[in-house]
Amino acid sequence: MWEQTNHQLYKKFIFNDFSEAFAFMVRVALIAEAMNHHPKWTNVWNTVEIWLSTHDAGDVVTDKDIKLSQKIDALISH
């Protein structure tokens, strides 16, 4: 479940190892690039944290963020 905090959508993803986490990040990067909507994120070993907000809308959550979060969730559900 994505949390809305500080005008951002936030979610933490935990994987079995670094390889799984990095592969997930690559898949997210391809989607984000196609949408021209890039997340703020961190990765430490098996954990990826993502924050979404729309910078050109004043750093608030918009439909772009919701759509990207749904596409990210779809990667996990497969």
C-alpha cells in the first residue's frame, strides 16, 4: 500500500537479495522513462524505497504519480 506523506506517495519494497531489487529498479526505470516521470528512490541491498511527486506541479501528488504507482505495483503482482 502506498502512503501519502509530505505531498508524496511513498512505498518500501523488500526483495530476497540485491539482484532482485536491482532488476525491479531496472523495470521501474524503463516505465518511468517511457512516462517521462522519474521517481526519487533509494536502494540498500534488498530494499528499494520510492517517493513519487510531480515536480512541475509544485511537488505534489498528481495523476502522473498515481498512474506510475499502479504500474510499479503491477510489476510486483506478476
